[in-house]
Amino acid sequence: MMRNIAVVGTGYVGLVTGVCLSDIGHHVTCIDIDEQKIQLLKQGKSPIYEPGLEELMLKNINNGRLTFTTDHQTGFHQKEVIYIAVGTPQKKDGSADLSYVHQVARDIARNIKQDVIVVTKSTVPVGTNDEIRQVIKENLVSDVQVDVVSNPEFLREGSAVQDTFHGDRIVIGADNEKAATMIEEINKPFGIPVVKTDIRSAEMIKYASNAFLATKISFINEISNICEKLGANIEDVAYGMGLDHRIGNQFLRAGIGYGGSCFPKDTKALVQMAGNVDHKFELLESVIRVNNVQQAKLVEKAKGFFGSLEGKTVAILGLAFKPNTDDMREAASVVIANMLIQEGARIKGYDPIALENAKRILGDSIEYSDNIEDVLADADIAFISTEWKEIVEFELHLYSKYMKTPIVFDGRNCYALEEVEKHDLEYHSIGRPSVY
Ligand code: NAD
């Protein structure tokens, strides 16, 4: 059955959720306080890069099921369900900053004139939905009923639309069967298995899932570090491990660590959450430490070879935190660039999509191009930090053609060693023997 829905926050999660819910037949209004974003969206332009998103957005704007506004009162008018999809960034102490979520709770309370179900998509610490319920109750201006449902989001940037239509599960945490059933029905057209549980368990499923995936990454990275020292090859080791169904082959790629807007902050928030109830989460603390060391690994390796990197011209290939996204939050490239700036190197950065966001973070401390050849021209060293298709498919003979000295530190194991060996290239990767 078609429902009237508002989605608050038009970032990676909110916009994709709003667009996909309208595509399965609901009437959706997306609300954001960022006027610029809403202006763009009204013109049918997506403020973020996400494959397939803009086309789907346009389709549903044109069929009248998807609208945008900066005004909460207009946005909430006659809505039956309101999704919260605003950011929950990390505070200085590692815990989640809930100020945006609380603000939305107040916005809801002050503007609704009908019964609603508030659905929290944002990743929030266990107990937050109880707080949301409380904040709404304290600020309500009408005599209406508000139910709160936890519905954590599992989409991945870079395949967010695909993930929304073909996700592994939809988690619905509620203490009211009617509200849970309504959210289940809204999602029915996606045809994805639903896990119904209580609110706190739903909140925890999200953190535990991200913490587990981060653990897998740090685990394989540690194995790769030992492989390097013992002369084993991590690619073969991971393949051999991944064939065991109990282990699985996903998230077993060694590299320079995880980044992005979720794993770094969610792992730290879970450590904090555990600490708040007097539990020291030893394992996850190690996962975070291993990742920090891993992100710095390529530059440390290069320093080991060259001594100082002062005055070297260095190419960074790939700036986004992973392929197919323009998101630069907590990207390994930023760690690499900052270390190289400290070293006094001249830095040139390549990315096919994320240059605008990269400039916002790194400013004019590096030069930018969306052309690999330009960035490699006259470089002494190249660091690969994102496995973009353009980099993986870059012809290996071109490194020696453009670079002053073809020395590559590959943080994502983009190339097979047998291929590298056929070319004039010095090549250092993760958990594999170097090629000279
Ligand atoms: P984002 O930073 O891309 O977008 C958040 C949006 O909310 C911004 O556009 C901001 O202007 C808007 N906003 C803030 N306060 C508002 C208010 N009071 N009213 C209306 N709009 C407001 O965030 P994101 O990456 O989409 O993440 C949102 C949440 O989803 C976070 O909790 C995150 O942890 C979680 N999550 C993110 C991903 C991901 O891959 N990005 C995946 C799963 C879960």
C-alpha cells in the first residue's frame, strides 16, 4: 500500500532511501537544511555521486512521487512515516554526535499535526531511539501519537541504489507490533528478508555488523604484514582461506586499511558504548589501532627505501576512500597526503570523481587532475590508494613512459605480480614480495 513518507537528511543514506521508496510507489518528500542541496535536487541534479541515483531520482520527480523542501512543516504535512537519516559524526572522544538527530526529533515534535511513525535510519548508539522518543514527547505541540522504530541502514556507498533494492536484510526494531508491521509493509516491494526485533537489538545489529567487518579487514591486514616478513603471498593466502564457507571470501582483501564515513566512526562509537557500561572492548580497540598503522604503511615503507621524501614528486592515484564514490571522509589518501606534506614532497593527486571533495579537505597543498598520465608525469614515486577501475586497467608499460622513475607503492594490490614482472617497474604492494 502506498504511504506518505518524509525523509529528513538528503545525504548518501537519506537521498538514496527517499529515491528508492518513491520508486517502489510511495509518495516521498525529502527534507534538508542545506539550501544548496535542495536547490540542486529540485533541478533533478544529485549533490552526491552514486551510480544509478540521478536517473532514478529524475524518473520519480517526473512522475510526481518525489519532492524536496528545506521546510520541515511543509515536508511533514500529512506524512504517516518520517525517516531520520541525518549524520551522526564522531565527536572528539570517539562517541557519536547526536545533536543532528536530536534537532530532527525537536523539528518533528514542533511541526507534526497527525500521528506518525518515526523511523531512525541514522546509525545511533544503543538507547538513542528511547532518547528520540523522549525528546519528541517533551517538545510535542499537538496531541498526537508518535511511535519510534529503529531501521538501521546497511547500504554501501558506490552501490547504494543496488544495495537498497537487493540488500541482505532489513532490520526493524520496535516495541509496537503495529508500527513494525507498517514499516515491514512499506518495504515489502523490495522483497528483502526482514529481521524483526526489539529497538536496542536493532541498534546493536548495525554496530556489531560494522565492527565485525572492520575486524575482518584488520585481521587480513595483520596476516598480510606477517606474510611480507615470512615470504608468503597474501593473495593466495586469502583465496585459500576464503574458500572455507565459514570464513567466506568477502572483506578478505589486504590493503591500506578501511576508511569512509562509517567504519572508523562506528568502531570508535562501539568502543565508547562498551566503555560506558564498564566493558573494555579489547578486540575492537586493536582493530582500530591496526587500521591506523595500516593507513600509514605505504609512506612508512617508502621512507624506509628512500630515507627522506623531501623534494620528491609524488603521485597519489585515487583519492576517494573507495572506488565508485566521491566520498573523501577518512580516506587513506588523506593520511598519505598529510604524511607526504610533512615530508616536504610535491604531491599530485588523481581521482576520476572525488576531486571537488578532495579539494575541500586538502586545499592547495596538493595539485589535482582527473587524468592519470598528467599526475604521473615526471613523478619519482606513485602511491595507489584507491582501486578505481581506471587505475586497475591502466596499462603497466605507461608507468615507465610517464614517470621519472617508475616506482609504485600499491596499497590496494591492483596488479598481478606476473604482469608487473613483464614491465620496467619497481613495485611494492601489500603482503606480497616486491618486484624490482
Ligand atoms: P551525510 O552527511 O551525507 O548527510 C546528512 C544530511 O543531513 C546532510 O545533507 C545535512 O545537511 C542533513 N541534515 C542535518 N541536520 C538536518 C536537519 N535538522 N534537518 C534536515 N536535514 C538535516 O550523511 P550520510 O552519509 O547519509 O549518513 C547518515 C546516517 O546514516 C549516519 O548516521 C551514518 O552513520 C548512517 N549510514 C551511512 C552510510 C553511508 O554509507 N554513508 C551507510 C549506513 C549508515
